[in-house]
Amino acid sequence: MEKKNIDWASLGFTYIETDKRYVSRFKDGKWDDGAMVDDANVSISESAGVLQYSQTCFEGLKAYTTVDGRVVTFRPDLNAERMYETAERLLMPPFPIERFIDALDQLVKANLAYVPPYGTGATLYVRPFLFGSGPVIGVAPAPEYTFRIFSTPVGPYFKGGVRPLRLQVSSYDRAAPRGTGHIKAGLNYAMSLYPGYTAKKNGFDENMYLDAATHTFIEETGGANFIFITKDNKVVTPKSDTILPSITRRSLMHVAKEYLHLETEEREVPLSELSEFVEGGLCGTAAVISPIGSVTTESGVITMPSGMEKMGPITQKLYDTLTGIQMGRIEAPEGWIHTIA
């Protein structure tokens, strides 16, 4: 298929409307058959559950061209599973996992002209989302729901290359114990907007959130998990019931152990231990790994020994290996690469 006339190298991480999107509606206790549609606009009741009580969740993944010319996505089954679990927690009817994958395939095939060529650094970002579209006034689940997926071509998350980030330990809480921090609910991200704005206003790139109960353990940022590297090259990631299970982070931990033969550990990470790590990073779909340069705490600034200029050596190996797997340059574990076209 002939590609759209787009300057792929100049793309930012912003929305560009594509030709088709997938829509399915839940009514009278069941999902309809779903269909590809042209209209990018959503029309719902002014009393829709999503508008009144924030009953919504979403996922994010990428479709891209590999070195051998295939169009693929990375571990979409985990996105489908996470959305299913999120929907259950928000009392929304989960969209079946097998139908999620089928809808993803339909969407990407319908928008193949927007999938950037290999080597451009650009990808087709895919956004599935589910929301209460039926009217509700009393505090209760909506009577009807809508599942949609749209896509948009995007450039690298960091234009001009990856650089180490300046973080601050946030004075705000991201998620309460026994709350919704472990699911990808829209309300979690709405709550992070003000702290994120404040951090950037103060000259920082992101927040480092601590556990809400004791404010002593590192959890995550507003939209990414953490990994840290010890002096003896052990890869450590925080463990908590209020951390979102990042697909990228889980993949990086597998890469560290099985490909780079490094020791890995998932455990509680006290803030007091931060100065002992030699490297650190934020991991998520958009940028894979964003290295940490420094963290400003109440007690002062902790600068990672890896510095403020580039990724540390272990973080770089993790990044190179995982992106190599994604792009087809390195053999992937079974089931990690889902071929669409």
C-alpha cells in the first residue's frame, strides 16, 4: 500500500487524524458486532457515565514496520488483559480479549498508509479506550458503554534524542492503598495533571511519587514505571499493589535476565536507597526508557553517577536489546511480536 505523503522525520507526539477507527457498543447486556467507521467524533448523552463519574479507561501501544518490512505490534495481548482487568475494577463490561486483538488488526490494516516506514523513528500510535456512554444521574455504573480504537502517526517521544531527565519527589500522592493505582483508569491520569504541571513549572521533567501510606517508598511517575541499576549491575524495580503493571517494564526485566544475564529483583525500594543506585530510568510505551539524571528531594539533589548527558551503560543495553527485539533485529521470545501485515 502506498504511504501517505507525510514528513515522517518531522512528526511530533501529537494527534493526527487517520482514515478509520473501530467502534463497538455495549447495550442490553451484550457487545454488538463492532465496525470500522470514518467519523472521528464521538456523540454521547450529556449525562453519560464518562462525563458524570469518570467511568473510563484506556490503553496505548504502537504499530510499526520491522527491519524485514512487516507491520507488527508488541505484546498486544497484555494490553488486552490489562484493559479487561481495569474494566472489571471500574464496573464496566470488559471487552473480550480475542475481540480486542481482532479490532486492533482491523484498525491497523485499515490505516496501513499511516504506518511509518522502517528507520524513520516514527510509529503508528494506537489508542484503545472504553467508556460509559449511557446516561446516568445517580452514582452508579452507566447502562451502556462504547469501546473505540483510533490511531495516529507519531514521531519519537523525545525529539533530538534521549536525554537524562530531572525529577522531583512529589508532595502529592498518585494512588491510595487499595485504590486504583494498579489499573489504567482515566481518573488516575486526571489526578496527575496538576502535579505534573507544577513539576514542569518548577523546571523538572517529571514527578517521582512515593507510596501514599508512609511516603518512604518509591512507586512510579504519572505515566511510567521505574527501573534502577545497582553498583553490581543488578536491575531493580519497585514493587507495590498501587503501581500500574507496565508492559515495557515487565519486558525489560525479562530482557535483563534472559538476554543480558543480569540479576533482577522486584521489591520495595526505599527513597533512602536512591543515592546508592548508579543508573535509573522511566519505562513506558512512548519512549521505552527515559534515563534519570537527577532527583530533587526534600534533603537535596541526588545526581545519578551515569550523569546528565546520556544513558548509563546498562540502561543503554536494555534499551538497545528491547528495541532490537521490537524492530526484528534480535529474535523475540515466542508471542511477543504480533504480525498484522
